[in-house]
Amino acid sequence: MRDIERMSRLEKIQAMEQLWESLTSEGRLPEIPEWHGEELASRTERISEKKVCYIGLRELKERGRVGR
């Protein structure tokens, strides 16, 4: 892990790309962990109960400009 800390930002991105290519090289995506589905179901429930409201990236960017 110490070697990763010495890598440049570009080298880190290239390493991630190589890892992803290795994981998907046989035409299969990695298995999705069970907790992902549970989290999505939980978020969907909170949205339907109006306990939370998510915004899109475009709106988030617009909000960022207002605060500057």
C-alpha cells in the first residue's frame, strides 16, 4: 500500500483501469454484493416515503455555482 501512496494521480487511474480490465476480461462483470441490493431497496423505500430526496448531478453543479 505504501507504493500506491507514491503513485501520481495518473498512475493510480491507470492502475484502476488495468484492474477493471482484468476483472472483466472474460466478458463477465464481478458479482454484485448482496448488500448493494439491500441498500438500493432501502434508498428506494426512503424516497417513496418522502424521507429523503436525491438530486441529479446537473442540479448539484448548479447549486455549487450559486454558493460561490
